[in-house]
Amino acid sequence: MSSTRSSLATLTVLGFLAAAAALPSAAHAAADDDAGPQTWAVAPATADGPDGRPAFDYVVEPGDSADDAVAVRNLGERPLTVALYAQDAVQTPENAFEVLTEQDDAERIGAWVRLDATEVTVPARSNVVVPFTVTVPEGAEPGDHAGAIVAVSTPSEADSATVQYRVGTRIHLRVAGLVDAALDIDRIDGSYEGRWAPWATAPLDVVATLENTGNVRVEPAAHVRVTGLFGWWSAEAPVDGLDEILPEGAQSVVTEVGDVPPIGPLWVTVEITDVTSAGQDVTGITAITSATTVVWAVPWVLVVIIALLAVAMTVAIVNLRRRLRGADPVAASTHADAGAAPLL
């Protein structure tokens, strides 16, 4: 397998570092009280040990390979044994970087990475470096692929713990080829809760789900635009909390537009304004869709007051008509008696 670090490219890693809860960089497992907890970490490395990279990032041509190494660090006070494996990763709508289990079928990163060792024992307060090779098949689909190298605890027979802990470091690999950047706003919803004061403004909450339908990971910037009937009123708000989205991944975010008046139907549009990928601006080549929904901002207190007034007026009119109908026969009889001439 002929390829060296010259075939690697250091790419900017954005967003996914904040999702450490889904793939922790360090973990601990229960151990004997006198030995203390077992704690370890997994990190990119050279032959000498961890090298400070936050994750593995590669650009590889189909059919080529890349050599690298991963370090397992034992932060505890007794020897540690862990199992190592590589696996594919997906992204949940909650923006969690989720690595598949070892039992799941690997189709990309998990199938392309070959570790020199699948189980290591690390002395206390030390680390073990495990070389590995990433080999990209000839027919690999161009674009970005995500995965991780994971170290799983392997409790000894003396340990009472039955829970396994996973610690991993991420792999982002771009297969060279045609870049197809595309973002779709898959869903948009809005909710408005009016105040008791008839004309008081209130916040409008907008929930949008952005889906990466292209083949490269992207980090979008977007805003929400709200427009009233005939454009008499409008407002905009940035969509905060957007992070990098993997291909076939999605991310749901909530945006609040404040001080929205209760003026009836509101047209709410989510628009993607800028897109970057691995630190590069790809807005001009990204297929982008926007989405619009209608949210009713109704002054319910005023509506209730008007409805009650309408009911009261209706009742009053009905009662008046009943009284008038009841008075008509008497009035007619009186008029007839007064106009009759006496017979001679």
C-alpha cells in the first residue's frame, strides 16, 4: 500500500468538536476500589505518541491509501486492555456524531481502515501507538465520508462491571472527485403565543430542519425572514447554532423572532445565505433551497372580545324582534277599534 502523509491534507474541523458527548475523547470504567477507576483516551498520533491533531482528516484519490497512527493513552494507575476497531459514523438531527457499533455492517471508513492491532494492553500512565492504513477502493463514491477509531473497554474476569465504555477519535475522509454541494430545508414550523393585551407583541419560534443532500460536509449560515400581509410588516433574525452537517445528515435548529405583532397571517421563510466546506466558501456551487410556511399571529383576546360583543348584539337584536312581534297585534287591534264608525 503505497502512500505517505503527502497524500493527506489538514482540513479545518468545525462544529463536530462540540458534540463530544456522542463520541467522548476520554472515558472511565468501574474498577476495584483500591485500584481506582480506569481512564483512557484515544488521539491521532505519530510513532512517538499523540501529535495534537483534533481528528484525522484526509483527501485521498480512489485506489490510493494513507498511512497513519492512533494512540491509546492510559490515564489510570493500573494496566488497561481495550479492543480497537474502526467504524462508520452518521449524524442525527440533534447534531450528534454517532458512531455505529462494532456489530453493524461497515460500508466506508469502517471497511477501509485496517489497524495493525485490534486489542492492546497499555501500562499505567503510558500510551501505545497503533499504526493503521486507510485504503480507498477504486470505485469509492467521491465526497466526504465520516467515521472513527474506537477503543472499547474489555473488563477482566475479576471486574464486576458489565457495562462497556467507548472512546474514539474522528475520521473525516474526502474521496477526490466531483464535488456536489447541496442543502435542502426539509421542514419548517412556526409557533406564536399571543399576549393578553390585544396589541402586545410576542416572540415567534421557528423550527427548521436542514438536510445535506450533497456529497461533501458543509457548514451553512441562514436567517429567518417574517413578512406580514401585503408586506406591511417584516423582520429578520439570524439562525444561530448551525454546525457542520455531514452528507446525508440533518440538523434541526430553533430560532426566535422577537417583537412580532399579532397581525394575522405571517409568511415565514428560512433562507441559506452562505455555505462553507472544510474552510472553503462553496456558496456559489451549492444547490440551495428555501422554504416558507404560514403562521397565524392572532390577537386572541381581541378576537374573544369581538366574538362576545357579536353574541351580545345578536341576542339583543333577537330579543328586540321578539318584543316587536309581540306588540304588533295589540297595536293593530287598537287602531281598528279607533277607526270604526258607529252604526245608526
